[in-house]
Amino acid sequence: ERGAHLEMILQLLITYVATVSFGIIFSVPKRALLIGGLIGTISWGIFQLGIHFNTSYVFATAIASFIAAFISHLLARKVLLPVTTLAIPGIIPLVPGSRAYFTMLAFVESDYLLGLQFGVETMLRAGAIAAGLIFALAIFSFGKGLGTRYEPNS
């Protein structure tokens, strides 16, 4: 039990460092780095929590993506940054990069059924990320015109 908690804390710490590092590589503004790292860590924690409770990877990804986008929308208004500056680092831990790699590897090794299986899972998880982002955007856009949707403090 204690070992599982330590492992989860280590995963969250590594996720934070990786998310902030991603932000540095892609020139995220300094004042957004720590916030983006925190959002990425929260989204990874929620994803892991969903997996722990035996939810599907796709559903856990969608929920974690939604939470990341929701927090990004809330904080973007407070710190006067574009939502994408916070949302993109927030979803980076959820991107199914290893699944995409294993998809290509299976096709290169002529294991087409396994490649299709990995490919479908990759696409479903990528779609779940997009769905979570869009659902949060829809909530924050409700009742507003298109022109005011991205304005801070509107």
C-alpha cells in the first residue's frame, strides 16, 4: 500500500517535470510554465485514478482532458493568458505517443491485426482528448458570441 502511494507521488513529480520541460522546449511564457505543469500533473493524476477504478483508458483520457481544459479556462481568465497556453501543456501527459509507436512497430513487423488494434486505441484516445477539450470549450462558450469567446475577462 505504502509503495503504491510512493510510486504515484513519483509519477506525479516526473509528470510535472516533463510537462514543464515540454513547455520550455516549445517556448511557453515563463508565467505559464508552472501553471501548465500543475494542470498536466492534475490531468495525469485523474487519468491514473480512472485507470485505478477500472475505467476504460478512453473514458479516463476524456475525463482527464476535460478537467485539464476546464481548469485552463478558469485560470486563463485570472492570469490573462490564452487558454491554449495552459491547456496544451495540460494534456501533454495524456497524448498516446507510445501507442502510436507500437502501432507503427506492429505494421513494420507485419503484425497487421495488432497494428490495427493499437491504431484504433490510439485514435480513440486522441479523440477522447479532443472531446474533453471541446466539451470544456462548449461550457465556457455557452451564451456568448463567437467574437467574445477567447477574450480574457469577458
